[in-house]
Amino acid sequence: MSFRTLLTEDLGAVRRITINRPDKLNALNRDTLVELDVAFTQAAADDAIRAIVLRGAGGKAFVAGADIAELAALTPVQARDFSHIGQQMMWRVEHLGKPVIAEIGGYALGGGLELAMCCHLRIASENARFGLPEITLGLLPGFGGTQRLLRLAGRGAALELCLTGTQIDAARAFALGVITRVVAPDALEAETLALAEQFAASAPHAMRAILDAVIVGGEAALDAGLEFETLSFGMVSSTEDMREGTRAFIERRKPSFQGR
Ligand code: COA
């Protein structure tokens, strides 16, 4: 399927999804939210795809936020629906069961930072900028930003960024735990792809079990999370990939995981 606001390409088992509204710094309008939902649903359903990279076109921004021109014209009911569509899509990304890496080559503001935070890993270039500037518009984050930033960086950082709307650089975002890796701008694409390829070559049932244990299990009480982990451990131990991984170690060769 072709999209109006996205470009997708497959590089082996890695699907790269590029938000393609560079003249608007890839701002998230309703169409883009809906198309992202479809694109991630397709990536989840395609067994040949084992890792996803999400990025923005144009080199200046990952995403500079929800589309302010569109936001400004919404009625309260439409605004609630807009928030709901964005939240649902981002929930889907977070619970995809396949690793999603945000490749952040510039501004990740407002809805852009919220979108990056629902991805499993965030690799940013040294010149990327981050923030939740909704307060400067008389608003608050509406795509999960208050909740995910709280969980990633703690209450102090979440309140500072949400209440002030200040932009921070990649070094501070890394120190706060908001992003997982910082690289030179000219290394961003290659490093992100290399990590995605590593994930794509890994055992997909084990990858999924790890994602679910951390993301789903991590929201439960410790006892429930531990039980979730132990049940997943038993299930994954029954896969052919587990046999292959342990046999390859003993035979001193590289494993070849087939997703069975
Ligand atoms: N929604 C809609 N359009 C946006 C946008 C957004 N969130 N962010 C940028 N754009 C548009 C601008 O309106 C401009 O369009 P135009 O050329 O048709 O006028 C184009 O993208 C380029 O942006 P511009 O502001 O000219 O670039 P800049 O380099 O001067 O500034 C930013 C870059 C990111 C600092 C600035 O665009 C900005 O503050 N954007 C809004 C960030 C924000 O508040 N996001 C949260 C939204 S909830």
C-alpha cells in the first residue's frame, strides 16, 4: 500500500518508515497519525519483517510536533479524538512485539518526542533537539508525553520539561535517559540501520518475550512481572531458535534463527 505522508522501504528484514512532510518539519496531522497506525499494523503482521526504523524526512526534524495549524481549528470533541488516535497509534508501536528504533536527526518536539518515546530505542544525532513545548501553546502533551517521560526520566525531569516547554540538547536528553544513544550526524543512519539489522538477525520469539516482559510486565507489580518473565522463559525455551542458539554456542558457530 502506498501512503500520502509516509515512505516505506524494506532493507532485508528491516522496514524503514519515513514520515515525509519535510516542508512542515514532519508535523503529525490526522492523516499522518492514521497512516502510521496502518504502517505499523502491516509491519507487525508481516513475518518477514523483524525490526522497524522510524525517522523523519528532510534532515532537519524527526517530527516537530502535532500539526499546530490543524490543532488550532479543532473543537474540544475533535481534539479529544485527535489525542485518542495518536495515543492508540503510539500504544500500538509500543506493544508491537518487534523492536522499533527511532532515528532522530533533528527536532523531536511535542508529538515528535512523544512518538519517539513510544519506540523501544531512540538513537539521536548530536545536533538533535528535544522538548514538550505544548505549555507554550496553552496546552499539555496529548499523545502520552506526560506518562512516558515520567517513566523514562522520572518526575523531576517530566515536570521540568512539561511545565517549562524548554528545549534540551542530545547530551542532556541522554543524561536524563530520554534517548538511548547519541552519535555524530553523519553516522546516524548507518548506526541505526546496523542496530536494526542486529535485531533482525536475533531470535524473534525471544525478542518479543523481552519486549513484552519489560513493557507489559514492567507496568505490573514486581511479583506479577516476575511471573510474566518466568512463563515467557518457559515458552521461549520450547522454540527451535533456542535449540539453535544453544547448539551454535556449543559448536562455536554463529546461530541462524528462523523464527520457529
Ligand atoms: N505544526 C505545523 N507546522 C509546523 C510545525 C508544527 N508543529 N512545526 C513546524 N511547522 C512548519 C512551520 O509552520 C513552517 O511552515 P511554513 O514554511 O509553511 O510557514 C515549516 O514547518 C518550517 O518551520 P519554521 O518554524 O519556519 O522552522 P524554524 O527552523 O524557524 O523553527 C522549530 C523550527 C521546530 C523551532 C519551529 O518550527 C517550532 O517551534 N515548531 C513548533 C514546535 C512545537 O511547538 N511543537 C509542539 C506542537 S504540539
